[in-house]
Amino acid sequence: MLAWTIYLSFAGALVEALLPKGKPALARAVALVVALAGLVIAICGFAGGAGQGRVVLVDTPWVPAMGIHYTLAADGISRVLVLLTGLAAVAGVLFSWNIELRTNEFFAFFLALIGGVYGVFLSFDLFLLFVFYEIAIVPKYFLIAIWGSTRREYAAMKLALYSFAGSAMVLIGLLAAYAMAGSHSTGIVELGHAALPVSFQMWAFPLVFVGFAILAGMWPFHTWAPTGHVAAPTAASMLLAGVVMKLGAYGCLRVAMGLFPHGMDPWGFGFLGIGSWRDVFAVLAVIGIIYGALVALVQTDFKFVIGYSSVSHMGFVLLGLMTLNQIGVTGAVLQMFSHGVLAGLLFGIVGRIVYERTHTRQLAELETMHLSKRLPFAAWGFAIAGIASMGLPGFSGFVAELQVLVGSWKADPWWTAAAGVGIVIGVAYTWRALQKAFFSDAPSMAHTHEHGHELAAITWPEVTGFTLLAATSLLVGLWPRVLLDSIEPAVKALLAGGAQ
Amino acid sequence: MNYGELFHVTLPETALDLAALLVLLVDLAFLRKAALQVRLSSAAVIGVIGCLAAMWAVGMQTSAGFSVDGLLVLANGGVTAVAQMGVLVLTAVTLLLLIDSSFTKHPGEFVAVVLMAASGGLVISAARDLLVIFIGLELLSIGLYILTAFGKTSAKSAEAALKYYLFGGMSAAFLLFGFSYFYGLTGSTNLYEIQSSIANSGSSPLLIVAWVLVVAGLGFKVAAVPFHLWAPDTYEGAPAPAAAFIASVSKIASFTLLLTFSFQWLQVSNEYLSGARPAVEHYIVSAYQSWQHLALVLLIAAVASMIVGNLAALAQTSVRRLLAYSAIAHAGYILLGIAIYSTYSGQSDVMSFWGNAFNAGVISQNAVLYYVLTYGLTTIGAFGVIGVVERTTGSDKLDAFLGLHKRNPVLAAVLLILFLSLAGIPPLVGFWAKFNLFAAVLAVGGGVWPFALVALAVAMSAVSLYYYLQVLKRAYVMPAVDDTPIHVHPVTMLVLMAIAAAVVLAGCLPSVLQGWIASF
């Protein structure tokens, strides 16, 4: 049944493309219905899959001559990420309720992107996974280039080229793995069993890992992320940070680590304490955590703060993956979910609730507007989201990052120490942004910008979208077992036997 | 020499030439006073019927081909049939897209020349003898020079035709020179005899000289670097349907010829296989080893084409020139598939090596055909869209596409699909064609070099996304300067939509076309 999330989203995209122009209300309604249907299916699939391992949904020969199958399947990790996608899709539609320009095209690209994301999370054939992965790239370009803001064409092109460069690396690795395994099958499970030579895995692993990690925002390949997030329309930044970056992390886990587990073996020599690709990527992840946090600390544009914080939070995901132990990788998957929800929340507040009313994102200008009094909903909303994002107990971020830190302590305490510094800086940049944007008592500059005018009231889609995401984060924070029960067995299987 | 058999084998060519004469007759005798639109439509319809008849004739072929003294001159079935079908289908599509063009007052002549050139394409696809190959090439080329020059009121068209003609004449001379070396080395013009003579006597340095000259001639036809200089000007100056024809049909025929050369080189006839084992093994080893040298020449052209084509396309402002450079890049990818075959590296069981190599060779040959056919179709569609935009805006510059999604949403959607397919985005057919080709190359040629070349090709196709997006950006993203609707002739629109649908469907169900190619 989960497979219908994909088909529904693509069908929705097609319907949106064919809808008559100039009827934004209709386009919104269709998009909301499709996104809600996807979410409902995702929840049912998640609930129905409880306690089960990998469930094959569809498996038919696609290109028999080359052993390519159309294989959709879901394990505990997929189900969690599909659930995240469903949530992000609904919240994204709600936060783009005010799009008036080419509304139906907007939602067509939006739903096509969502369909591609669902597809990646459910594919258990490497070729199919790659197809969905690429399908997700093109809508992103158009969403940012057409509906974006600050330097949108530049940011959109940069993002498209980074993504395409990453996927070219993935494709090279994929073709090589297919040929090395004898050109019989592209199934992830089959290739995982193919016992590829260690010397081959040694160079295929970094190639494919970096290819995917570009999309996960790994330092130093992260530069597309802040510019892309900032330029994107709110819903697209929510999706970009919320689910698209997870595509990258998911690919790292499922494909790079699942197919080439020996690529992380020690090289046999060390340099500055780095003795394997695993060390290299863990160090890059830690650098990403600290670098993203430090840069977020000095931003003047509110949205850039969130953009760089995404780089930092995704560093935790990559660090968790590189721990290669049960708790660390579980934490990484949980962090994917948690950051997906929280990034959506933060971008929703900054990009939609604040920016659409104040028409500025400059912290210096927001300081003079006293938004905590004029937009209390936004202020307290951002406070909640910020607290959750900095890892306060009771919210999802805490459980996830804690697990990653515990896992990394087991692997190498230095990583934990460095990542811990990142958390502290995270508290600092979140407080700084919160204080400057909402709770500042700087003297107001009368008659500039929107100051003095009554700001538009908060609308129901904003409240609903906010509540949905915040409640999810709280629920996962208070009751993490709801996701952990699903993630843990899948991670265990993945760590034990390559791709299971 | 059996003329009845010859007639039977050349039935498709005959059908096309009869159709060409019929077009001329109808147009010049009955329709001189009729409106241009009527003349165009009737000429195109007769042409399409001719193509259909020729397709039927191709499908009807049962013999193995036409032989003289036991030596194959014109082949049938297999690669030949696939390529001929491709040539005919794409010729028909080109003719259908002609219906609302206005670049000429002589539609009958145009269609007739198209049909005759296409019959040259059929000959090339079937030929197994150097002289027949040359005749087919000239039949095709001379037609193409005329078609390029058909925009008589456009100076660009004349310039393009002259350039094309001079380059073409030069390259034909090189080709003939190379052929004469082959004849001198082996005493035969038959491909099979040439190959077996070289495999028996071992390769000589003169062979490389001969091959370089032949590659110069054929590299011109497929627009491979460094023989590509004509392509941008011709693509830019020729009338849109002529450019589409050059970019698709002529490409199919020429790549098929290269495939014939390479595949023929690595074949061993049954007659030979039944001979004494050591001699057969020596023969196979010697054939595969001599191919390594020849492949190197192709690979140099392939690498140069991928790099130059993609990088030069980045700087173009004319969409036609952009397509020309992208065609050069695509030629580079295809040449990889043609050049790379299994390498003999001292395997003790030569016969089983040969069996595997042969099977892998068939797969990569089919992958090349798949690529060429789908690329040809996509390019025709792209030129169809360019033709429509040009008729409305009078320009093929990037900025002529501004706001296309507002001016004609369907046309913009077709452009989106075709260009994304050219860039290799799934689930469109362009992606599948690339995947199929690269997977085949890696399957036949294991090892570092094939892998490095495929990696380069994939990396270069990542670069190509940038310039395809430049066009799409104007169609979808940037604000329109002029948003008056663009009206498209319903037939043209229908054909373009059918092409786009085929690109999507063939991409989603790749095994259909793949199975069809393998079935011949």
C-alpha cells in the first residue's frame, strides 16, 4: 500500500499541471488532498509495518535483459522516512497557501518532488532508486528559480549543478558495482550479497558516499545548501532541508554503506590519526557541525541562520552514520526524522510567518519591530522550535543527538567532544536569533518598512502546519520508542549484513 | 550476379526513390498553381507513404543479403534492419514536421531530395563493400548539401551549405584515400575479406594510416572532434527540417556504418570456425589485438568530442548551435560504445573468450543502436520546437524562448521533456539510453580504461545539464518580453506531442524498444 504514496503524488502533479490556470483555490485544495492522502497512507504503512522487517511491496522485472527490477519495499528505516515525507508534504502545502503566482504549476513541481522523494525511500533496486533520486532534482530547480527570492536563479542553478554532480558520482559507482557484480542484477539486496572485491569497495565507497553526501550538506560540499534554502520559497526550503537533504543521508546509509561496507575498513596506514574513509567522513561531519554552527552565529539574514544550522544538524546525521554502531546509526536515522520536522518548522516560521509579513529577513531590521508583541504566535513558535532544535529534553532533537553522541563516544571520544562544542554553539546562535528577531528592545524606527502598520493576522494553514510539526517533535521527544522500535531492528539488520 | 535478388534486397531503396519521383511528378505536374500549404502537405504525405512502403519492404526481407561470388555486398536483418527502420521512421517524422514550414517555394523538390538522401542512408546501413559504402555516403551527402542550401533567401543557409559542402568534399577525399589503402593492403574491397586478410597476416602500420583516414571521413559524418567544424554552422544555417534530418537520419546511417566496421572486424565466419583449432585461435587473437589499435583512434575522437562538445555548448547563445555542440558531445558517448570491445589478454581458452566477447559485443551494439535511434527522435522533436519558435519570433537565440510556457504551454512542456531527455534525466529515454550504453561498455571492457572513459562521459553529461537548463530557464523561469500566444499547426503539434510521449514511454518501459532491437 505504501507504494501508492508515490503514484498518488505523481498523479497529483499531473492533475495540477492540467488544471485550468487562474484557479489557485482549486490547485491548493488538490495539493492538500493529495498530500493528506499520502500522509494517511504513510501513517497506515508505518503502523501496519510495526514489528515487521523488510516488506516487499512490488517486485516485477522491469528490464529483464539487464536484471533490473521494479522493486519497492519498506523496512523500518524507510517507513520512518516515508512518514517524515508525508508530514513535510502536508506542512509544505499549508505553508505555501499564499502562493498566488502560477499556483497550479507550483504544486505540480511540488508534488513531483514529493513523489520522487517517496520513491527513493521505498526503492530496493539501485537503478530505480537512482531514477527517483534524479526525478527529485529537476522540480527543485524550478521551484527555486520561479518562486524563490534572494538571487534565486543563481541559487537554483547552483543547487541543480551540485545535485547533478553528486548524482553523476553516484551513477559512476552504480554502473561500476553493476559491472563488477557480473551485470546480472541491480537489486540492492542482490548487490549487497555480491561480495564485491575489497579493493573495489575501497574506492567505490568514497565516490558514492560523497555523491550522496553532497545532497546531505556535508562540509565542504555544503555551499549549495544555505544559498538554496535562502532563495527557495518557504515550502521548498522546508522540503529541501526537511526531506531532500535526507535523501542524501539515506543514500549514504542504504547504498554507500550497505553495498560497500568494506570501503570503511582501515587503509593500513594512518595520517594525523585518520586511517580509513570512515575517519575522513567522520571528521568532515564534525567540521560541518562546528562550522555550520559558527557561521550561523554571525549571519545577518534570519533565513541564513536556519540554512547554516541545517548544515550543522546534518553533520550529526553523518557523524552518527560513521559510528557504525547500533546506537549511533539509530541516532542518525532519528536525527534525520527530527531535523526534517524541525527544519520544516523553523523555515516555515522564518520564511512564511515572519518574512511574508515584515518583508525583511535582516535581523538588524527585525530588531526594531518588536515582533514578540506584534506577532506573539511567531515569537513563541520560534522559541519552541528553537528549543527543540538546540536539543532540549522533551523534544525529538534531544533524543536523536544524544544517541549520536553516545554512539560516537564509543567510536572515538574526540568526535563526541568536538560535536558537543557544536551543540553549545547551537544554543548560542538560536538564542541570538530568537533575541534579535523577536525579543529585542532596540528602539523602534518609526515609519520604516512595515513598522507601524498592523501585521496581517495569523491564518489557519499556518497554525495547522505549525501544530502538526511541533506536536510531532514533542511526541517523538516524549515517546521516542514509537520510532525507535521501527528503526532499531532495521539498523541492526543493515549493520549485520550489508544491505540485509 | 543475380539481378532479381539484387532488386529484392534493394526493395526499400527502390520504394523510396519511386516515392521521390512520384512526389516530383505530383508537385510539378498537378499542383503548380496550388497553395504552398497544399503542395507541402501532399508532398509530405506521399513521402510518408513511401517511407511506410519501404518499412514494409524492410520487414519483408528474408534473405541474408545480396552476395556476389559468395561475398556479402548488401546485408539484411540484424543491425541493418534496425538502422533502416530507424532511418525510415525518422525520415517520416521529419516530413510530417515539414507541413507548416515556409522556407521554400519548391516543396516537391525538397521532399524528393529528402527521400533520395534517405535511400542513401538505407544503402549505407546495409553495405558491406567499400565501393557500395562510398556510393551510399555520397548519395546521402549530396542530398544533405542540397537540403542545407534550400533556404534560398537566407544568406546563412547558403554559407552553411557551402561550408558543409567543402568540408564534406574534403572528408570524402580522405575516406577514399583510406579505402584505397585498405584495398592496397588486402587486395579486396569487401569488408569481410579485408578483415580476414588482416587477421591472417597481422596488422601493419599502414593499417593504422588507412584507418585514421577512414575515421577522418566518417568522423565528419558523425561530427566527431576534430572533424566537427561544419556542424555548428550547418545546424544554424540550414532550414529547420533539413537540420533535423542531418542531425538524426544522417547520424543513424553513419553510426551504423561505424558499427559495421567495428563489428565486422571481430566476427569469425562459420566457415572459419570449422577449420583447424590453432589457426582459428590465432585468427581470433589477431583480430582482437589489431582492433585495439583501431579502437584507440576512435577513443581519441570520442574523448575530444565529449569534452569539446560539452564545453563549447556552454558558451552558445543560439539554440541551434547549442544543439550542434550537444550533438558533438553525444557523438562522443556513442563512439565509446563503438570503440570498446573485449580485450584479449592472454586467456588460455580462446574459444570461450571469443564466445563471451561476441555476446557482449552484440549487447553493446544494440545499446549503440538504441542510443542513436532515440537520440535521433529527440533531436527531430527539438528542431521541430525550434522551427515553430523561429517562425514566430524570427530568431533561434536563447532569448527567443523567453516566456514560452505562457505563449504556448504545450510547446513548452514538449521542449522540457525533450531537453531533459537529452540531458539524461530519468525517467526519460535519454537517461536510459546513456545507462544502457555505459553499462554495456563496462560489461564488455572491464578494466581501468573503459571505466575511466565512462566516468568522464558521466561527468561530462552532468556538465551538459547546465546548457540545457539555460534554454528551459528561459522557457519557464525568466519573465516574458512578449506574451502573445504562439499558434502551432495542429499536425505539427500532434507530431511533437507524439514524440514527447514516445520519449517518456520509451524511458519508462525501456525493455520494449530494447526487445524490438534485439529481435532482428
